[in-house]
Amino acid sequence: MTNWLDKILSKAKAAGAKLSDSFKKKTIENADLWSSCPECKKMFLGKELKKNMHVCTQCDYHFRISADDRFKIFFDNASYEMIDTKRLAEDPNKFKTELKAYKDQLKSAKKKTKQIASLVSAHGKVNGLDMICSSFDFNFNGGTLSMQSGQNFYEACEYAVKNKVSALTVFITTGGAALQENLFALYQMPKTILGVQMLKENKIPYFVVANVNIGGVSASFGSLGDFHIMEPGKKTIWGFAGKRVVQGTISEPLPEDFQSASHVITTGAIDMITHRKDQKNVISNLVSILLKKEHVQHSTLSSSEEAQAVNQ
């Protein structure tokens, strides 16, 4: 017969096991069924949010979205072809912390996003115009610029030139360069600049659309567009270092909306603030205008007739 002490110890052990289980991660079925706005806390059905291009219907907060969602919104009939690129060696520094190895982080990010890097590119039609779209995915290690991401962008520029597309647009949601790759990541800054230069030399319009544009990306191809566009919102960011770093460096108070779209446009760093639902039409209209001017410049019109046609 079990004595009273054994019974108490048995119950304590069972309670301890139950408490331990409560702290374990559990997969919740239909976890993506509901979403809440980080700004105004409004609740959304997942399908309702997706229908509204992942923008809050109450406060207009622009959610950070995947590259796949960007492509589906941007390209006609959500139809596009992914651009295959050369695969580079991963984890060149064999970076590892006490918490997790970088190669394991990459493995988790690939599984989560079904991408090979934080930036991927696709080719398709945008309001009938032939375009390339590159997009960061913040779910891939915070959208950091890695060797593979830089390679992907450079090859997208090469693809644009080779196929004589109408324009290339990059959607930026990034945390800067990947520190785990150290100088290998920083080398991507001049590499991506060479890609942009390739576009310029071949007169292919280049557009930058940003939700978060900071660090090495903003210091390279993120600030070299023919047009710079930002999504609206207090939490959209354009800059190099973060607000706290800047404030600590200059020891001066900064505006509450510092580096947000409403602040940056007053400094002249960007050309316009555009709602996600309007970006496709705005960019395709600008491309159409640029292509018309390019056609006029190569025509046989006299100088006075040419100037009149461009102004029209």
C-alpha cells in the first residue's frame, strides 16, 4: 500500500510536468485566421486583410508582407516568372553564437519563406508593361542583405538589360546588411550599385519602393532610384542608422516622426508617399511617360518639334 508521502510526491511530480508543458511551444491550428493591427489593434480575418492588400482599413497601417504577396499585388493577374540565379556559398564566416548557428538561421528562414535569400526577383507584366520586380522579405532574417541577396539583385539587373524590359522596381523592407556575413555582406553594396549603373547605361527606369529602408541597403541601391517612393505610416523608416543611435550621437532631441515617410519627404530624400493600392498604377504611368520621352528623343523630329512633343 502506497504511503501518504508517496502520494504527495506523485502529485507534485505530475503538477510539475504539467507546468513544464505549458511553457513549451505549441502549434495552434488556424493561427493565421485572425490578425491584429500593430497600430490601432483592430482585428481582421486573414482573408479580409489579404483582400485589402495587407493594409489596415481603420488606420491605413501597411503591414510588412512577403515577396510572394508583393509579386501577386504588383503583376497583372498575379502572374509572374521567378528569376533563377547563381547559388553562392552560405555562411562564409561559419558564424555561430551560444543561441544558434547562422546556418541554422538560414535553414529556418528558407523553410519559413520558401526562398533562397531575403531578396528574390520575378518577371511579368504590370498594366501591360514588361517589368522586373525585386522584393525583400522581412521574414527572412529581418530582410538583411546577404551575399545571395546581392547576387540576386545584380542578376535581376542583368536579366532586365538582356531582355530589354521597360523598368525594374525594388520593394525594400530590410534591416540592413547581414552582420553574420561581415565583409562578405558589405561587398554587396558596390556590387548592387554596379547593377543599378547597368540599368542607367541602358536607359531602363529604376524605382525604389520602401517600407523600411535602412543600413547598407539605404547606403547603396536603396537610394539610387530614378524615383523613390515610400509607403505611408509612422512605422515606415528611411535612413541609415536608427533614431536612437542618431539621437545618442548628436545629443539632440529628434522629431517624433523622425525617419518616417511624413518626415523624410520634407527633407527631399524621397519623391512621393504612395498607398499600396496605388503603387502599381503610379509606377506604370511614370514608366509610360519615360518611355514616351525616350521614343521622342530618338525620333527624327526637329529640335522645336521634339521639345513640344516632350512637353505634351
